[in-house]
Amino acid sequence: MAEARKRVLITGGAGFLGSHLCDRFIKEGYHVIAMDNLITGDLKNIEHLFKLENFEFYNHDVSKYVHVPGHLDYILHFASPASPIDYLKIPIQTLKVGSLGTHNLLGLARSKGARMLIASTSEVYGDPEVHPQVEEYWGNVNPVGPRGCYDEAKRFQEAITMAYHTHHGVETRIVRIFNTYGPRMRLNDGRVLPAFMSQALRGEELSIFGDGSQTRSFCYVDDLIEGIYRLLLSDYVLPVNIGNPSEVTIKEFAEEICKLTGVELKLGYQPLPENDPQKRRPDISKAREVLGWEPKVSREEGLKRTLEYFKVHVETAPVEAKTF
């Protein structure tokens, strides 16, 4: 008798990362159930999968009770607004999906005997006083600032996940995701790369918040998905940083984007948002040691691939660019 196909639930499955995860698990032979309420997700990201018999889509808000019939082997919780332009507009929904949503899914994992991986973030480190950021660093976070709705939702998410692991014996994994980019990013989601790329392709000034000396470390989406896949299948239960340690200032990054797109460098300076992290770079020693993982795609190559996607999509997108 043939072995039953393994089944995985991916929440936020119509989003940027969620849709790439759906692709990866389909490729690996899983039956994939994507769940998304489409507040920030887009069915266009997964429409190519609807014709497959081993793919299902549920339009559902995981902050409400979650029911999935049949067995589940894995749950990957990626349902959350992840860009400032989103979570500043819907802070309460952001807090609810990180708390109530995580609680509902952990309950589902427990009842199904499934392993659950949660998508945490480098934002749990806040504006870090330790650089680069190691998993043992507890962070420098303002819980009542404008970013608190996202930062604290993710910190709580980690806490309740570990509680279910230690108290109920649920198999859990925690990935701390650093800045990631690639095809299917929303052009005007408020993050620095889509804002810069959209502005450059339109011949506009690139919006620099502060003096541009703050740093970020950008990981190409294919590398990130590989790291997440390896973590899910590993035996490691504590948080693991997945990101690219190649650090660049925002101003240098703007210069790279202009060079890539072949436009003249024009910068527009604006005040730095409150609690904006000044430095962001992952220490990936743990990922190297535990998962045998490190990024393979250079920023130069990754940006070229991403540009091809943006060239097709930028002409039809409304203009609303902010960078964080």
C-alpha cells in the first residue's frame, strides 16, 4: 500500500513568503493547504497552484477558530502583516494574529499531532544594542511605541510556542526572519526594497529616512525558504536566525538600486520614523552549525531576479512609497 502523502498547512499562504513556501512543499511532494484572509495576501501569488489536486485554499482568519479536516503533519504559521505600512494601519489585527492566531494553531497542532513552525522576526531584537544579533540576545524593544504591535506580537508568539512545547509536548520550531526580498513582494508595502525599486523604475526620488546610515541585511527569498525547510525538518527547538549577514547602509543600497535600474541617483531625505532600528545583521552561526545552511544567492544576483518581476508589475501599481 502506498504511503499517504504528507499534508502541510501554511497560514498566510497567499502572501510573499507563504506563497513561496507553498511552491516549495508542492515541489517536495506534499499535499498543501494554504490559508489566508487576504488582508495583505494576494490570490495572484498562488493562482498557478489551484489546478493541482494536491493543493487547497481556505479563505479564513486564523484569529478565529481553525478547523482543517483530515490529518496534518506540519503547520507553518506565516499569517501576519509584516511591513510597517500594514501593521501601522491594522495594529489590533496584527496583535490578534500573533496571539489568538498562534494559540488557535498550536491547539490544532496539538490535536493533530503535527509539528508547527512559527515565523518570528528580527524585529524581536528591536533597535539592537548587540551587533550582529545572536539568538541569545533578548532585544531592546519599546512595547508601547508605534512598532510595538508587531514586535510584541512576535515576542508573545515565541513565548506561547515554547510554552506549548514545554507544557504540552508539541513539536515546535521558531525561525527569526531577517530582511527578505524577491518576486511577489508587494510594490507599495512600505519596505525599503520595493519602495526603492518602484521609485527608481518610475524615475522618482528614492525616499531616505534619516541620513541613510542605518543598515539592513537582505536575504533572497529562495535562500530563506531553504533555511525554513531545513529548520522544520531538524530537531532544533530554540529560535534560529535565517538571513543574509551581508550588511549595507540604506544609502549604499539606494545607490545599488539606481545603478541596477540605470537611473540617475536622486535622494529625498525625510525624518526617521520612531524606534526605527539603526542596525540589522544576523549572526547565522547557529543556522550554519545546526542546519548546514547559509545563503547562496548574492545581493547582485538576487536584485537582478527581483528587478525582472518589478519591471512587469510597477506600471500598474498605485504610487505610495514609504521606506522603513
